[in-house]
Amino acid sequence: MKKILLCCSAGMSTSMLVKKMEQAAKEQGIECKIDALSVSSFAGAAKDYDVCLLGPQVRFQLEEMKKVTDEIGINIAAIPPQTYGMMKGDEVLKQALSLIK
């Protein structure tokens, strides 16, 4: 099972995207766990996931957060603003899966 973490300011807007991603995963027969958390919860939670994606509103924190993911051996990336804004769950799922080591 793939474990995907999405981070944003408070975890709220990203939770809508999680639902779209879960729907896309189900349609594609992909078993995964997808959670949305605030950036403040990131450091303690990241070790439990295979990949982390950031909402556009927190992408400025990518380099700092990358230090944590490098230590635990997972990839992190920012979700493109247009993909996020249009809630394209299938594209974000594809991005996440492509980053899993």
C-alpha cells in the first residue's frame, strides 16, 4: 500500500484534493492511504509516508521540509498551482506515485 501525505497551511483545502485522489486511485485499482495535514504536523508525521506533496500556498517551505525528507529517505515536491486549483486528483496521484522510491 502506498502512503501519500499532502501538506498545506491548515490541512483543510487539501482534504478536498485527498477525496479526488482517493477516487482516482479506486478507479485505477491502486491501493493507497492519502492524508492531509498542516505543515506544523509535517516533521512528526513524514516518517510514516512514502512521499509528501505540498499545496501551492506552502511551496515556499519546500527546501526546509526537504531536509526532513532527505533524512528519512522519501521524496517531496510541490503540487503545481493550476493542478491544485482545479482539484485534479488523478494528476496529483500520478505525480505522487512517480515520486515514490
